[in-house]
Amino acid sequence: MNKTFGDVMSVDKYLLHNSGCEGVFVIRGRSKNKIMLLDLNGQIINLVAAPYGCGPNFIQVRSLPPEDVPLPEDGWVFEKGVLTVPDVIQLNLNSAQKFDSNAYIALKNFPGHMKNVIGRRLRQPDCAFLGELKEPLKNLSLSIKEHRLENVDLPVIDVTGHGNRSFPAGDAALCGMLLTARCFALGGRFKEVWAQRLTIEVRRFLHRASNIGRNWLEYAISGRMTELQQKFFKEMIRDIENIDESFVQIVSEDELINGRAFLAGVEVTLELIKNGFFNS
């Protein structure tokens, strides 16, 4: 079993530096390359295998047990940098490589190539499931454009939790909006007033999000990203068309972040910025 779990490759340092992350967890979801753990407070820890990079509350190992190998469903304990799988193994994370999920990526220029690539990707057939989200996102965008910030709560309610996946498309799209707006705000040319209000309204209605969505929205509000999301926004700074295309494709296929829905949120924010939401 030790060999099957493989070495701990990296860990989000947030897990090690915040005692609030400690607790007793149960398995909430399991696949070939991921085990999702949940505690009584609804907090998630993702144990992921090497094909995934690191991310918020992630523990990355070289390999995970095959799905047909039984694991205890509950009683997993995370304490003092050690994840204990009852009667199986203890994974000591303290000496592992540390990943910083808190990202400070500043976008100053509009990424025209990236926006075009995202638009083309979202028009492909496998993005058809986002059709139901189109109207709610449009209404949210209109509320922001028309400066009706006092009415932004209703469109936020319509987007939050929208969709039938464990990580609903609406929650993933809001993550895309929040993180994109944050990157431009850090760049100093973006009018961030509406972004701050959007953040406040999303926080107000976190209870309407799915359990998984709520965790990811809390990450986005705090500016925490996966390794892939950080690379994506750094490539947005460079905005090289051919490279953008490959990165957008990779992000769209990332099921952990519901990548295609995430890109839909990124596109909404880029459209707002294109329409003049810059400081003079």
C-alpha cells in the first residue's frame, strides 16, 4: 500500500500553516487520480496523483491506489502536517515541496488573443451544456455594465449553484469571473469597484452554492488558484496566440475546476473589461 500511494510530491502550504484545516475527514469522491476528502465543516482536501498539479488544499502524490483497492471511507485524520489513513498509512507532508496557492498575478494589458481563443473554444459542441448558463451570466453582466450594483444580488443568486454537476457550472463560472477581475485589479488599470461588490455578493450567497462549489468560491475570493490556473493567467499576460490555444484547451479539459464553465466566467469578465472598465 505504501508503494501504491507513492511519494508525496507537493502540498499546498496553506494546509500546513492554518490549524483550521485540521480535522477528521471522510471520502466524498474517488477516481483514478483523485480522492476528495470532506470534514464536518464542509472543508475539502483533494489528494491528487501526479497528472494533476497542486492547488488549494491539495496534496499531490506520485500515485494513488487503484479504484478497486478498498480504502476506509471515514476516519481520515489531518493533523500537524500528517494525513493518517486509518489502518493503512501515514503521509507526512512536512518535508514535501510547498506550493503557494495564493497567487498575485497582475494583468495590465487586454489579452486580445486569449479572449478570441476562449470564445472559439466555448463555441465547440462539448460546451453546449453551458447554454443554460448563458442568460444568467448575461443578466449579471448587464447589471454590472449598467452600474446597477445595488441589484447585482439577484443575478448572482441565479448563477450561484446553477447546473447539475457536483461542481455546478454557475459556481465554476463565478470563480472564473472573480479570479480574472482580481488579476486585472492587481494590474492597477482596472476599475475594481464592481469587482469588490461582486465578491461581497458572492460571499453573501455562498450558502446557495454546492458543497464543492462553496469551497472553490472561497478559494477564488481569497485569490487562491491551482497550479494550472496560475499558469493560465501568466500566459494571459504574454498573450501569444499559439500558446494561448494550447493552454485554453488544457484548462477546458480540467474537470477539477469544471474548466469549460470556468472559461465562460473568464470570458464574461474579459468582455466587461473590453467595454471600457479601465481607470483613465
